[in-house]
Amino acid sequence: MSSDDIDTLPIKRGPAELADIKAEFRKRQWRRLLVLVPMVLLVVVGIGGAAPWVLYPVAAISIVASVFALFNWRCPACENLFGKQNVRGKCPHCGVELE
Ligand SMILES: [Zn+2]
């Protein structure tokens, strides 16, 4: 093992484990998109000047969705939060391949 290997292998993972991580990442990406639906709805009903009985429940759902996004948008391998990052390919924290 040369010193170069140490930089490129943070954690050794088997192919099955990598496939699980990639599948979980895809699921989390979808959930992240679904979270945007109540946000968009809130903006639409807000601009449209909807009645409070429409606006308040949509606002409440948006708040719940934002909290959910905090727990959802994490690396499936190291569980570090991605935050607002639009992650593509590899985890910026642990370097695991996500796609
Ligand atoms: Zn990670």
C-alpha cells in the first residue's frame, strides 16, 4: 500500500453496500423534490391572496416539510448534512460515490 492509496480510500466498502448507498441517495433526492411541492404551493396561494383557512394549513405543511428536509438531505453513508448543496456524484464529506 503506497501513500497515494491512503488519500483515495477513506473507507473500504463492498459492492452491495455501495449499491445500497446509491439506492438510498436516489430515494432521498426524490423526497427532497417532494418537499418543494408544499413550498411552491405556499408561494402560489400566498401571491394569489388565498383565505387564511387555505394559507395557514399550507404554511404549516411547508414548515413540517422544511424540518423533514433537514433530516432527509444527508449522506446515506456518513449521515453528514448536505444543507443547501446540490450534491452530484460524490459525498463532499466522506467521498463515497452516490450516483
Ligand atoms: Zn458522506
